[in-house]
Amino acid sequence: MPRPIVALVGATASGKTGLSLDLAERLGGEVVNTDAMQVYRGMDIGTAKLPEGERRGIPHHLLDLYEVTEPATVALFQGWARESIDDIRGRDATPVLVGGSALYTRAIVDRFEFPGTDDSLRRELEAELETVGTHALHRRLAGVDPEAAAQILPDNGRRVVRALEVVALTGRPFSASLPRLEYAVPHTVQVGVDIDRPTLDARIARRVEEMFAGGFVEEVEALLARGLAEGRTAHRAIGYREVTGFLAGDRSLAEAIEQTTVATRRFARRQDSWFRKDPRILWVAHDDPDRVEKAIGAVDRVS
């Protein structure tokens, strides 16, 4: 029987990384990154990318693939990840997916076919986005696809544009193209790391403080010199845009730290809300001493 696919999900700073290493060691596995921003070279501190020396000798995939000027999409990521998974399983090892990008995880593990794209239409919508703003385009989306609008935040201009592009190209709601709760590979298990909000908020605040103390501003400076501000995807990452504003003189360092903390907490709440809608996930408490054994039990049941 082929090796199962294990996907670790949950909010940022909940403890997924440590659990992924524990599971990879126990299962004879290799880690596959599912964080949308860790594919970028040089985006290390701000994405909490695990340093190579702390990976316990476990192979890690889909890290440091792109320059910050290059765009990355869910469709591209899906292809990369599925190729990595097939390669890992072909060597009789277990793929352990880990990352906080909910849509990316769903795109990998579930049946999810991407509608085509139209560069001219995309440019037209992006130009309109710059002119009228995200909230105006979100209201338009709500008029043609209320279900998609309910799932996309009004300030997420990139996804609003994509949803309107799909509606225009296909004549169907964008929501019809979202992933179904149906695994692409039967032997798949998702394990969620459950953590209470006060503990998570404290962890996020501590992580952000450590980022800034550990050279985050210098990292952003170096990336700006490599074209970060021109990158269509990378420059939107939480923390990087706040530090860019600080370096431009638009806010103080204290404000950049506070805004990064607030934005990360807000993102963590959205992550948790998204994952909680999936009834297939086995949740284990972040501080449960038996969390590894419980996760292994879930894997055994699908093997």
C-alpha cells in the first residue's frame, strides 16, 4: 500500500513546525512546505522559515524556489507540491505537509481544478483595483457571486480580482471552482494543532519581537534592494509591508512592530476559521504530551 499523505494545519505560531519534524522522524517522512511565502529566497526571518541546521537532517521541499520579484500562484504551487509528493511516495517515504496557507493546503490535498487566466483581463481588473479600491470591486463581486464574496475579505484585492476574472472567463461563479471536501489521494490525513487564543496571541507577540530583534529590518532592506517592492506576490507578506513602510518613513519602528503583531493575529484568526470548517481534520492540543501518538494513530487508520 502506498504511503499516506499527512498535512499539518493550524494557525501561525501554534507549533506545527515542531510537530511536523516529530512526525517525519516517526513516519520515515520528508517535509513539504505549504506556506505561500517560504518559497521565496531571502524571506527567512519574517516567514519563520526553519533554518537548515534545525531540520534534524529531514529533507525539506518547496523552500527558496523563487526570487521576490517572481509571482507565485496557487495553481503553480499545486503542481510543484504534487510533483514533490509523488517523488517522495515513489521513494517509499511519507510526505508531511506543513504550513499556514489554508488555500494552498486545500489545493494540494483536495480535488481542485483551476480555471484559466487571461492576462489582458487581469491587467484591466488590476488597473481598476488601483483606481477604485478593493472595497468597490468587492461590492461588484458580491453582486455576481455572493458566496465567493462572503469567503474573501474586502481588503484582499488579489483574490477579489481573481474571482472577478474567473466569473468573466467562465460565466460561472468563482465559488464553483473552489476545492471540494474530497481528497485527491484517498490515503490522506489532516492533523490540526489546537491552541487557545490568549496563548496564541502571546506567542505571536513574542515571535514578532524576536523577528525584529533578530534582524528583520535588515532582511527587508536587503530584499528591497533585490526588487521586493516590485514583486506582485512577495511584497504583500505580513511584516514585510509594515517594515517597508517604516523604511520609507511612513511609520515608526514601534508602529511597524505593533502593526505586524496585529496583522499576524488577525491572519491567525482567519486561518483557524478556515480550517475549523473542515470536519475531516483531527485536532490535537498544542501542549498535549500525547499529540504525536494521536497523530500517528490517525495516520495508521488511513494506511
